[in-house]
Amino acid sequence: MQQIKKSLRDSKSARWLVLVLVSFTMMCMYYLTDAMAPLQERLQAGLSWTASDYGFFTSGYGWFNVFLLMLVFSGMILDKMGVRFTGILAIGIMLTGGFIKYWAISGHIQGMYELTIFSWQVIAPSAKSAVVAGFGFAVFGVGCEMFGIAANKAVVRWFRGKEMALAIGLNTSTGRIGTALAMFTPIPLIKLTGELSAPVILSLFLLCLGLLVFILFTFIDRKLDREEADAGVPAEEEFKFADILEIGRNRAFWYISALCVLFYSAVFPFIKYATNMIVQKFGISDSFAGYIPALLPFSALLLTPVFGSLFDKKGKGATIMVIGSILLVCVHLLFAVPSLNSFPIAIGLVMVLGIAFSMVPSAMWPSIAKIIPENKLGTAYALTFWVQNWGLMGVPLLIGVVLDKYCVTGTIEKLVDGKLRVVTLYNYTIPMLIFACFGVLAIVFSFLLKVEDRKKGYGLELPNVKK
């Protein structure tokens, strides 16, 4: 008798349970990623950081991934050792980096630090706490990106030929819940506890919970391995170093990678500075200002599955990426206009940015799975994330330096957590124009990808669900 169900993957309840487990860990991970995003003003006031110090700390996320090629190695580990081993290793690395970051901002480190090698200033004079926090963020970034590519490969494995774009969209948007919570919960938490490090402590607790949930996923995924082996499904071809060269020869892959770094460079660094920008441009207290950028991931949470489902059923993936990039440019250009400084405008622009933030990732990540074979997919995602990390490392540092050099408009004395502090005022017009330029380049590469798909027939404009 012919076997109808070959594996757990054919069970809707099983594969959607897998998605819930992986996505929950993603949510915990993103909370720790962005838990200090609303605290720029408090870090500057409480730890004597400058905007450049804050940008230096934020850029730390990509140091090891970019310069030590840790993301490339992560992809190799993933393709060689599998999702389960890589995921647990990644969470362990994230916890290590999170503890270092907690130590740095908990008041144990004082003074200034600079590093000069052969008369070349590697690290400008910076608060020591910012340097150590940046190192912790760099360690965390290795684990975070490693888990991101492992989660993507897990979702592709369980949903290939089914609701793949919808599942990747839901996984991504659930992670955005963590970002949204990180936008408005840290300041109330600090006021409640009186500790600047309280949000990081909560982050570490959530990530430990995420580890337990991911371990549960590993038991289900292992059962899928056994069932596929019993059903005679051939094992994946072993990863080879030559695979990297094969991926590198794919022009569409580099177009997607360029789109990825440009698009995310205009979104994630914006989130890091958004609370302070909204406080200064729109005259809103930082206790409330965090709620506005939180609308971005919340709108992405609702809309990413919509666009993912559209891609699954109707296709048009390359077109979706073009439209999302155009929206990105429009939002940042309008944020750059000094006269547009009313509260409703801020809300409206963030909501539109949320639409763009939903459209591009919902089509971009499944598109990589269409042009790269599954046994090379971990390495392909890793290379894409590596390119992306150049932006996540360099752009926050760039924005911080630009703010300090060209955008300071004065200082004021202000009550921060009951203490009178000197707060620096900034004009964010130039940073918004920089973000808009990244968006313009993202449009260019979106069109190039669309043209390449038409030439090579990758099927980016075709539905994912196979009938």
C-alpha cells in the first residue's frame, strides 16, 4: 500500500507548531537586540556617553560578523552540523554577549578609553562602558545572526512547497514583537526598578526561556529526520567549500544581498535612533516617544503575513520588493522635512514604514530559497547576512558621528529619572537624508533583480504554493 504521509511536514499542526517554537525564540532574541534602543538619552546622561559612543556601541553588533567572517563560518556550521546544533550554540553565544553588555552598563566600568596603533586611531576617545558594551554586543551579534540563518533554514525545510513565504513572514513578524516590546517597555522598567540595566536583565531571562522552547523544537525536528529516513527520502548533499564559489557566481544572489544591506541599513539603524529623533523633532517625552517607533514592528507583525501569503499564492516577489523600497524612500524624505513636525505625521510615517518593512522581507528571504539549492541555503543566508552586517555595523556609527559633528543645535538641562542632566539637542535632517539615499539604491537593485529573474527564470514572480 502506497504511503500517503511521508513525514511530519505533511501535518499542518506539526509544521505550524514548529513555526511557533522557532518564532518564540526569535521574539526573545530581538528583544535583547533592541532593549537599549530607547535609552540613548539616558545612556548619554547617566554614563556620560556621546552620540558617537552610542553609535560605536550599536555598530558593535557587526564587528565579529564582518571582520572575523563569523557569519560565513556560521553558515558552514549550519550546513555541516544542522539546525538543531547551530541553534543551541547560537543561543549560548547570545547569552554570553548579553551578560557582557549587562556588566558594561550596570555601573561597574568608569573612565575613558582610546586605542592607537602606529599613530592610527583605531578607537577614538570613548567611554569605557561603551567600548565594553560594544564588545558584548559584538559577541551577541555572532549568536543572533547565527540563529537567524538557522531559523530561516528550519522554516524553509518544514514549509518548502507549502506556505513558505507566509511562514517566513510570520517568523519574521513574530520577531518584530520583540522589537516592539523593546521600544516602549525599557523606560517604564527603569523607572520601576531605578536600574539602567533592568531591561537587559529581563532580556536575558526571556532568552533563557527561548532556549528551553528551542530545545523542544529539536525533539520534533529529530523525529522528522527519522521519519524521512524510514520513508527513503535521500539525505542532503554534504556541504563543500566549492559551494561558496558556486553561490558567488549567481548574480541574482548578489542583487538580493545588496538590496538586503541597503534596505535594512535604512530601517534597523533608524530604529536605534528613532526614539531620540522623535523626542527632539516632535517634542514628545521619551517615556511616550518609544510607543511611536514600536508601531513599526507592530504594523509589520500584522502585514508581513499578508504579503507573504500574497507571494505564496500570487507570486510577484520582485515587484513587492520594488514597491517596498519606494515606500522606504518616501518615508525618510518626509521625516527630513523640518516643517513636518506634528505628532500625527510621525505616527503616519512610521506606519507607512511598517508597510515597507513588511513587504520587502516577506518576499526577499523566500526568494533566496528559490535561487539557491537547499543544501547550500545555510551558507547563502550566511553570506547575505554577512553583507547585511556591513550596514548594521557601519551605518549606526556613521549616524552617531554625523550627529555629533554636523547636527548639534545646543544643550539644555533636563530632569532625567529625577536628576537634572545636561542633554544635547540634535537636528535629524541629515541622518534622514542618508537613510533615504540607501532607499534609492535599494530601488535600483530591486529593478536589477527583476530583470535578472526575467532572464534566468528563477520564478520570483511565480507563486510558492505548488498545486
